Amino acid sequence: MFFNSVLQEMVESSGGGIGAVLMGYDGIAIDQFFRPVEGVDLGQMAVEYSNVLKEIRQAAEILNTGAMEEVFIKTDKYQMIIRALNHDYFVALTLGREGNFGKGRYLLMRDAPALREALG
């Protein structure tokens, strides 16, 4: 219940948030909160992006550039801000195109330590 309440608060406080998911790099969601959006499966979107994130994380390790911390994906309809929590998990916040990117990024940075601690 803790994870869901944190994810819901992120979505509702971000200004334009439509979904948040706590997920493993294996594509399995630990918890999620999605507002209904016609024509898009936010859960499937997160699963597909998890594969891309694995590749980015591995590339950063191979290049010895440090651990991946954040990734931003912006399309003509959505913005997704992804924050790595540890080697196994990340949290992603999806905003509408006109959503408040700065506020979303702030909320992810603010809540990441509590999520990380709760994951153990």
C-alpha cells in the first residue's frame, strides 16, 4: 500500500501526471497508479521502455560513465521521467505533453530515497 500511495501522490501533485510505476528492469511492475487514458496502455509502455533502460544502464557501465540516474523520454503526446532506484528497480512518471516536467522531476527525486528504503 505504501508504494501505491506514493505513486498516486506523484501523479496527482505533478501537474499533468497520468501515471507512475515502480518496476524492475525485468519489466515486472511492483506497483502502479494510472489514470485512465484512452488509446494508450501505460503499463505496456513502461514494460517496453524497461528493455531500453536495461540497454542504457549496461552502456553506461561498459563506458564507465557512472551509474544511470535519470532518463527522459518525450514524444509528441507524452513525457516520461525515469529515475533509477538501485540496480534492480526504477520509478517512472508519465506526464501529458503539457505536464509540468520540472515538478515531476522534483517529485521523483524527493520520493526516490523512501522508495529505495522500502524496497530493502
